[in-house]
Amino acid sequence: MLTSTALVQIMTPGLAFFYSGLVGEGRALATIMMCIGTSAVVTILWSLVGFSLAFAPGGNDVIGWGDYATLDKILPNTPNHMGASTITVHTFSQFQLMFAIVAAAIICGSVVGKMKWAYWCLFAALWHLGVYCPLAHWIFDPRGWLATYGLYDFAGGMVIHVSSGVSAFVLAWLVGGKLPAHPPQTPHNVPFVLLGASLLWFGWFGFNAGSAVAAGYNAGLAFTNTQLGAAGALITWNLMEVIFGGGDSGLFKGRPTAVGSALGVVVGLVGNTPSAGLVAPMWAIFIGFFTSLAVFFVPRLLRRFTGVDDVLDCFAVHGVGGMVGSALTGLFVNPSYSDNWKQGVTAQVFAGSFYWNAKALGIQCAGISVTILVSVVGTLLIYGVLWTIATAAGDTVYIPLEMQGNADLSQHGESAYFSSSPKKPTYVPHSSLVVRASDSVAADGPPPAAAPAGQGAV
């Protein structure tokens, strides 16, 4: 479990690289900083009160109590009521902390370069307490009212992906709904995108297999299905690019891309998260295929019919991917595979609609609906708090449009890259590190004469 915890921890840096590679050069550091800020804020809040709200034994079916507040009352003999008697409460707490961090960090992809860093950190804090912790208690804790209702969510398809994807869409609408779309951009560093996706794939083995909370059959099955689902989705996404891609290329309309491969992997991992340790391996491939097929078209439809500027399509990848995967879980959960999952915690029979549990799909859809409702209402209320604070301070939650293309400088006073290529002069506190306007090559003029030794621009 400690190994799985470390694997999930590396998903946040992986997400930072994945996101930063997809944005423009002037937003790379701002994107990474949003993920880093989320990690710190959620860690402190989880330790103070979040873990207790989500999993403390003294609560009820709606919310946990204060038994685990500040983690000080967790002693060597404190029993782990989550059905994981072989691990300590601290180990379980840190494993779940990594889930909480990555859930909040996912949302930042919808507003990178548009939302000020300080307001983002405040949003992440309030979202963690007001949306994530209640959902984690309702679904992950076996006493939660959705868990007792019969909901299946092996590793967080609803708790993490549906909640963060829906909140990302609402936040993107709120932050950018009254502003023009962000300046046109293309991925500035495709190797970063692939590196980030690879780290996410690597960490997802801990994410899914670790959710079995034991080195048993369900952990191995979850590990297997994680690999198969990602592979199936990657191939599907590449095929969709070939069929529906850009300009003609011989007999095909497009070509498989590296960015598309990375997106396909992440989509497949998201889709298989709620079912990883509960379905047959061949169903995992199908879930990856079907989730990839569904998500591929969503960004195009959203831009056409809503105009919402979800910068990195977080709603499509995580929201829609999580919904599709959660619904398919209700069909394909095999009762033969659930013997060890949360053993001793509940007497529920885990079976999908394909295995004669007709109501399973309906329960999953009800859980998805509840998650969407909580995420939408929670995000609206939290943004209202941020807007009130910003207005009282004579400020705005969003970065002014003219500065959004270079959020690195406006928010953090530094750049990801230093280049001698001609650029408009921009302000950096350490002026000696920047090419001066007088030393730059004019866009339509001849290069300047060579400067004497020791007097040229840095």
C-alpha cells in the first residue's frame, strides 16, 4: 500500500507535465504551479479535517466526524474500519490523500492561463472540503449512503473523475464565459505531453490496483485491466484520428498523432477506473474502446454548441470518460471477481446488469446524477465566494485577457524558457535576464550590428 501511495503521488507531477505540454509556451510554468499549489493546499486541509470528514468512524451516512481531525488521535492500535485490517490508518490516510490531490488538480486544466493563481488555490481548498470530501464519504466509505445503496466505484470514476470533470466545465464557463476564448495555441512541447501521460499510466497502477487495499486477487485484476483498458483506448483514438483527422493523406484523412496517443491512454485509464478490479479483462478492453469513442467527439460538440472555453477539455476526458466508465461498470461487474474487494465490510453482492442484477445500471446512473449535481452546485457556490472576495478587494478572479498568453510572467514573474529569438519586450523583475527591446531584432527590419564584446544582450 505504501508503494501504491507513492505511485499515485507521482500522478500529480505527471498531470503537471501532461497539461503544461499541451498549453502554449507562456503558460507552461503557470500550469505546473497550479498543480503544485493544489498538492500543498489539499495536503494541509486533508490532514487537518478532510480525512476525518471523509472516513472518520464517528460520523453517519452523510459525513464523517472529527475522530481523525489533525491525525493526532490515530495511534498504533487504532483499528482501520475500512476493511483493511492489515494496514494502519495512517497508511490508508496517505493513500487517500493522493486521490484527493489529483482530483482537485485535474480541474485546473480547464482554466490554465485564465485564473489567477491565488484564487485557484482558494478554489482548490474550498472544492476539496465542500465537494470532494462529502462524495468520498458517500461512495468510498462503506457506510456512505450511496455505497449502501449499491453503487460500484472501485477506484474513483465518480468521486474523482466525474466530479472534477463537471466542476472543470462549470469553472471554465464562470471564469471565461464573459471573456473571449484564450489566444489560439498549440501544444508547445509534445515530449512533455508524452512524459506526463507515461507518468500517469505508471501511477495509475497504484491508483487502481491499490484500491483493492490488499495484495490479493482484485489488485492483480485491477492491474491487468488498467493496462488493457489504456491500450484499447490508445488504439481506438489513433484509428479515430486516421478516419476523422485532418487533410487527406493518401487513402486516409489523417494520421495518428503523439498527442492523440497520450490522450487516448488517459481516456482509457479514466474509463476503467470505476470497474478496474471488478470486470473481466476483455470487458476492460471494450470499456477503453467505447470510452475513447465517446470522448473523441465531445470537445468538438461542446465548442460548437456551448462556446465554453474548457482549455484542455477536462470535461470531455474526465467528466464524460468517468460517466461512460461508471455506467458501463453497472453492466459488466462480474460477481465471481468481487470476493476479496472490501471483504468483511459489506454483504452486498457485486454484480452488473449483464449478470442478472437488473438494477445495477440504474443505480450507477443515479450515482452519476448525484455526483453531477453536487459538483455543479458546489462549484457555483465556491465561485460566488471567490467573486465576492475579489470584488471586495477591487480585483478580478481571472487574468486580464491581454496577459493570458503569458501567464507565467503575470502570475509568477518567470518564464519556462529563455530565448534570444525576437519577441515583444515583457516585464520580468530581473531585467538582466531578458533581451532588451533595443537589442531585439525588429520583426520587419535588418538585424542590429554586432555589439562589442561583453556588451551584448543576455
